[in-house]
Amino acid sequence: MAGCLDGIKVLDLGRYQAGPRCAMILAEKGKALLRALVPRVDMLLQNFRPGVMDAMGFGYETLKRLNPGLILINVSGFGQQGPYRHRPAYDPIGQAMSGLMSFTGFPDGPPIMTNSPIIDRITALHATIGALAALHRRDLTGQGQALDVCLLDTGFTLMEIPIAQYLLTGNEPQRHGNRPGGIAPSNTYQAKDGWVYILAVPQDMWARFCRGIGQEELLSDPRFASIAGRAAHIAEIDALVAAWVRDKTVAEVVEILERAEVPVGPVQTIAQAAHDPHLWARKMLVETEDQETGRTFVPGLTVKFSDTPGAIGPIPRPGEHNEEVYCALLGHSLQELTSWQEEGVI
């Protein structure tokens, strides 16, 4: 099946376990293989700390001489430049240092980490978007370039609005739990058998909400006549919404507000999310073969293309395509391949 990136080759040196990979590349035979691969690929992805690729003898200037059209994607904790560039980092460090962790949670609680690796995932998107932009420019000019994306930059992009607010006003925005500051109703509310999130902030949504729950008289209450008025009476708004939700099931709340065309969603557990029909209708998880465990689930295709839909295949094992890469692509013999495997070069 044809895909949007058919023919594009990516050399992936991105790993957590940097030490063994570094040792392999530094071996002379490993270096020779890498030099042979670089001219044949379109992109090279690496997530060593800044300076490691140069120490290996594969800094960007060297790579550019080997392949002027190469797109080098550098992913790191703190970027190729900056005062923290040499530090190691993982997703939680990006959350902590960007202000995201201190901005998440309830006012009287400790800083809260988002357990989904949001920094890692968005950094991957930044790298992908940058790589595709660089690929387009290369199509126009024939020249590649080096990209620099990092975890802390991603954290700062998530926190740009509260940071900018602080710099402009001197007032530090505070966390509000599940309720964004300054708007209502927009919060989690407890039903008989779980929780729901309801958001009815704009005037038309507020009107639909009031009519939908059978309390149209709220529309004539001067306290709630505007978005600013409702924001000034958040506690009262939350109390009346909570009271309406309290004696209903989650399904009942969702059904009533869906009918009223008010944004609402159940706060699902992992088990509930795993059985959500929308997940499977959209093919956002796909069952596939795993050569170690027999089967596993992998992410589906987030972007649905009309002409090049793409496909999810089985997960390859390390070294599974050695023959295809080193023999078919680089022209080496099976005997050489076996020798390199025995020597630990590959």
C-alpha cells in the first residue's frame, strides 16, 4: 500500500541506552558502516547528549560532507545550545522545570506530574513537523539541515500563556484543579456512579445547558447573565451544577447534555477507555503480532489520509532487517554480515 513517505529512509540512532550504541559506533567497523549508510538515507535521528555525535566523529559538518541533503534530527533534554545543554533529562524533568508540574493539581496540594508522557509525545511531534518542513525545503533546494528540538522547549510551549501572563502583569497564575481559572461551568462533577466533565461557558452553551437541565430560570439570574458574571460566581455555579448531577448516573448526565448539545464527557478509567467504542471505530489502537509475546497493541494512525491511508505492521526485532540493510542496500556479503554479528559490530 502506497504511503505519503514512500522511499524516504530514516537512520535511527535514537535510544535510551546510549552507552552500548556509542561503543558500537565508535568501533572502526561500525564507523565504516555508518559512513556507508549516511549517503543513502534522507534523515538521521539521534538523541545523544550534545557533543556525543561530534566525539564519535559524526558531527553535522561531517555528516553534511557525506550527504549534503541529509536532515539531521537532534532530540535532547535541553537542546544543542543553552546553559543546561549537557544535562540528561526525561519527560518528568521537562514537566518540572517548565512550570507545568507546579501548575497542575489543586491549590492546596503538591505539584502533580501528568502520568501520560506528554512532554515526550509533543517533542516527537515537534521533531516530525520540523523534519517534514526540512524535507520540503530539500525538495526545493537540494540542501538538508540540522534540527534542534528538546524536552524543556516543549514544556515551555505548553506553559507559554501563564508565563507570559506573569511577565506582563507580575501576578503569578495559580492552579485551580480541574477547573480552568476564570470560567464557569467548566469542571468535573460527581454522579452516582462516577464523574463527568461539563463545559458550558459561551453564552449559547450556557443557555442550552440551562434549558437542557430544566432550569431555564437561571437565564434571568443577573449574577449569571454574562461570562464575566458567571466567572465571578464560580462557587455558586459549581454548586448548582454539582447538585443537578449528584443524583444521576454518568450515562444519564451524558445523555441529557448530549441532547442539549452541551460539551460533556465521562471521566473514564483506563479500563473504560480501553473498551470505548470510539477508540476501536477510529482504530486508534491496533492489535498486531509481537515476535516475543505473540501479540500486542500499538498506536493506530492519528492522521487519516484519504488517498494514502497507510498501514500498521508487526513490530520488527532488533537486527531483523540486517540482511536487507547491509547486503541489499550496501552490497555486503552474508559472510561479512555473519562476521560482524560474531564480532559485536552489529
